[in-house]
Amino acid sequence: MLLYLNDQFLNEAKAGISVNNRSFRYGDGCFETMKLYKGRVLQADLHMERLWHSLQLLQFEPPTWFTPDYILQRSTELAQRNQHAALARIRCTVFRGDGGLYDAANMRPHLLLQSWALNPENNKLNSNGLVLDIYSHGHKACDALANLKSNNYLLYGMAALAAKQQHTNDMLVLNQHGRLADSTIANLWWREGDTIFTPALTEGPVAGTMRRYLLQQLPQHGYQVQEDSASPERLLAADEVWLSNAIYGIKWVRQLGQRSYGLQVAASIHQQVLAPLWA
């Protein structure tokens, strides 16, 4: 497998970073997880807009050549070299270089690109339903940094380990107020009657590109959508629950704790809104 690291395509076994790297030490950086289909990064504008917002908030100073086109072109080339161009997941990691906590060597971004082939089943709505639970051993802050895909991923990493230990597919993460923010890898959605809800950005979820796309598209297809807050009790009383991210679109949730959900509206959303993306 090849990866792209700071202007070089390298065998992943030969790539490395300094032990003084600030991302390794402090989680100083951010990342994008993008879906590539038929040689093209899907929703590229949304990904690059979010990435540049993150770079600005994290006080990076990109050189003039470090542009969205540069990243997208290298991402596409990497997938081609790895023979993943038909359908792939691309991870774009941006991180600061060496330095101590108060004295970064500079504010220039370093770039790491990786690609993995995806199974075509990824483009279909899951038929077996996810089993979730709620992670209760850590809480996420509700601030501007909470909406980033930060390299500081400890809370989500611990929640993912808990999911594996409890034999669930994913864990929902609570914010500082004890309300639901998102899951370890996706945004949260639920339906109450005819209205679809997702946690507002002020509740601390990652500002997902698929979340943003669905907020734009669902009203155009006749769905009522609101950004709101969700207590665990509210979600347990919901009629339907699903998750969303840029890789699989949406996945419906069959069970949360002891509560079971059916599959109704999520199937229609997948067919009407998401299937055309990778038709």
C-alpha cells in the first residue's frame, strides 16, 4: 500500500514522523474522511470548505501551493496508484510539525493521505440494522473545537473500544450536559412522527459533511427537518433512528439498549437522496 506524505508517494512501511511531532504529542491537527467513486471525490466542495475552516480555526498558515485542488488531485492519484479508483475511502490528515506545547517549529501544514478500497455493498442501505449503546465514561464539550474532526480523538477512541467490548456496532457520545452529541464515526438522526431531528452544532457534534448535505436536501424532498437537542430518554422514545457519514451515507439503527426500532423513512431517504450520489 502506498500513502502520500509531504510531497512523496511512499510505501506505508517506510513512512514515519518525528517523535517530536505535535500531532503525535498533542493531537495538533485535523482530518477529513472522503469517499472516492469512479475516480472522483464525492462532495469535494463540502470537505474542502470544512477543512479550510478547520485550518483557520487551528491557526495553520498554508503556503500558496497548499490548495483544495492540490489535495484532491493527490488523493485521486493515490487511489489510482493503489488501484482503489473505483470505490475508496480517503483519509486526509493535516498536522503541525515538530515543537513543544508553546513553541511549534512553524504553523505550516503537513499532509498525509491514505486510501482503502471499499466494498460495493457500502453504497447500499444496511439491511441488518445497527446495535448501539451510550458511552458514559466521558463527555464532549460544546464549543467550536467540538465541531472539528480533530486529531485529538481520545474520547471517540475509548468509546469505540467500549463498543467492541460490549459487542455493539457503535457508541453514542454524550456532551457536557448529558445530552447526545454524535457517535464515534457518524452524526445522529432520529424521527418523531413526521419530523426528522439531528443534534444542533451547539450540542457538540462533528460538523459532518453528510449531515450538512442532508440538512440541505431533505427539505427539498418534502421532509420536515430540525436541529435540536436529544436526551437519552428522548431518543429511546423516537420512532426511528439512523446515523450518517460521508462514507456510507446513512445506516439505520435497529436497537439502542433494550429499545428496538423499525426501518421506514430511512429507506426512503437512502433511495431518494443518497442513491443518486453513487448511481
